[in-house]
Amino acid sequence: MQDYVERVVDLTEPGATQLLGMSLEEAKNLLLRCAPGDLRQIAGSFTLLVKSGRNVRMARSLDRPMRYFLAKRQEGPALVVAHRIDTIYEWLKSEGLADQFHPSYTRMVPAHYVVDLQLIGCPDPDPVYTRFFTPESNALPPDLDVIGKAYMGATANEIARWLQAIPEREPIGVCFSGGVDSGSVFLTTYYVMRKLGLSLSRLKAFALDLGDGPDVQQARAFLRALDLGLFLEPIEADPAALDIAETIRIIEDYKPLDVQSASMAMALCRGIRERYPDWRFLLDGDGGDENLKDYPIEENPELTIRSVINNQMLYQEGWGVGKIKHSLTYSGGLSRSYTRTYAPAHHFGFVGFSPFTRPEVVAVAEAIPFIELTQYDVPTLYSLKGEIVSRGVEAVTGFKMPVFPKRRFQHGALEKSTMQRRLPHVEADYRKQFLSMYQ
């Protein structure tokens, strides 16, 4: 039998991992030596990679992409791991292995799973997936006040932990539209900063202004109602500068709604960076829609209210590992699409954070008894998010939060018809653009 010499190349920027209450080495040791369920002890934003003999073990948090590619060499396999597809491709080119590459051959580590991979050569064995995060379903009573307080209480705890882990003089920006998610994140951050005795002069609410979108007016109305208007800072941008090709290159994906949303994130991050060259830390509300199942079911012919409510973490994880619809290349749900938020922020040098991606907050959301509360009625499901979050914000912070109708980021930053002209909803064209980068 050939004596393989396996190689593991970690390009995931381990120094960028943000762990709370644990060192990187402690987290890696936990991944290497403990049962997968013990990874719930790891708090923060992370990608982890460890090797023992010919076994490689990988895991990541929901908010940080992690990809891998197994290359063939004469002396044995080489496993290349990175946040981005193009990082893997560039390494393969530098090693003379680019002929083996196609973007669909890369694999994404699904969030909330430990992935075990054996480096034993050809043929490559399938990875083994073991879930490390299994929140309990339907554990909360059908009381919106209790649910709201638990959900926003967990959110406040995660924001407090994050704030205490960053330098105390660093400014804090919230990507803000005045919607339920960004509004609750801003108010809870304001409340936590006051509670911790942190200077509120560090805090700003950044709202993207592309000229004719409703978000700036909504953001202004939201903060004015609470006498907090001084924190609002519109970030003006030119709609003509929106560049689909650039967005696809940065997020390495082609799903139209994610391309549209990421194009707005690119404009916002670029505008903040141009105005504040040294700004680092940004909060946002990504994951809030997924947690409270607030997406228009009628827009997706694959979904029914029963599939949304009965499948654990469907919007966070997609159809799930081991299912026919699970894509190895892209994972699923927010586990896949978080690049729409992560990649633009990372590209412009920001450290992003959404408390709604943290397991402790997701666990509260999964404990909501959606069946009992909705009786499978779609309008009732859509009404829950505003009720739960506003009641929770008031219980935790004392603010009576304004609640406006749901609107996607791309529809608020730019008038909807204008957005559709500049960023058409054509997945096949976006896919071709993405694949053309590697031809």
C-alpha cells in the first residue's frame, strides 16, 4: 500500500476568530478531544481546524464561512481550508494544481456541525457530520411577553459579551434601517452600553441613502419617536455605483436576493469606510428574519407553512445535512447566505457582529411554540415577529419600539422599481458571471 503524505493548509485567518472566555488553543483542544456536543461551550465567532493522524476535524459558527478543497498530489492528498473560494483557487495555482479546480468542487462546512474528514487518498471518503447544536423545540409557553423577554434578554446578553470583548475606546456602528431587527439591535446596544457605563458618544446608527429609498425616512422616524435622533448618520451613495459583477466576486454566490442585499451592504460599507478610515466594529440584525420565520412563504414554491414550522432551523440551515436538497458546495439557509453580510464587511476591513446568529439567541427562537401560536395560519406567523421583538425590547430596555411593516434591505435602500432595474432578479445570469471568474 502506498505511504501517503497528507498535507493540511489552513488559510482561514485563525487570528480573526473572536472567542469569548476561551483561547483559540483551548477551543481547538475541545474540538479535537471532546464529544461534539461539548462545542456548545465555545462562544463567539469562529472557524476551527484540527488534525490527528489522517483525520481532520472542522467546525464553524453560523456567521463565519468555512470552505475546503481536497487536492490530489503524487505524494498524497492536500486539504486546503479557507473562508473564500478564490483563496483556495489562488493557493492551488501557486502549487501548480489549478487544473483540478472547479468552484463546485469546493465544500462548505455547515454551521452547527463537526465535520470529520479522512485524508487517505483516492477515492476520497465522504465526510462525517455530527451535530453539536440541537436546541429544544417548543420549550417556551405560548405567551408573547415571556417569549419576547427571553429572546431579547438573550440578545442583550450576547451584545454585552461582545462589547466587553472589544477595546473600550473603539466606536460602535449599527447598520440601521429602523426595521424590527436593526431597530432592536440598536436599542439593545444603547441600553447595554448605558448599563455597562460605556460612553454613548461611541455609538452611531448608519442608514444607507441611495437617494429615493424609504429606509432613511423610516430610520429617522424610528429614532425621533424615541428622542434618539442624534445617533442617526445617513451614508449617501450613488445608485449608479452599484456593481453586480463586483458583488458576485465578493460574496462568491449568485442567488438574486443575496446579490441584491449584498450590493446594498457593499454600498453601506464602502461609504462608512470612505468617511471613517479607521472604523472597525459594526453590528447588524442579520438572522432576525430566520429566527422568527419571517419570510414570505408564497415567494418560494418549495415551502409551506408546515415545512417552515416543522423543520428545525430551516431558515438557518436549509433542508439540512443528509437531505437530498442539501448542497455540499454551499450548505443551506443562512449558513450559506451569511456571506451577503460577512464578505462585504470583511472586504472593507470591518469586524461584523449580529447577536441573532449566536446559539443562545437561536435556541430561544427555536423554543417558541410556533404551531400552538399560529395554528398553521400564515398571516398570524407574519405578525409574530413584530409582537415578540417589540414586547421583548420594552421588557428588557424600557423602550416602546416603533414597528414598521417588513421590508427587505434592498427594497428600503433603493426604491423597489429602481432596484429591480439596476439589480435584476436573474439567477442564471448571475451564475454565469460567477463561473466566468474561473474560466
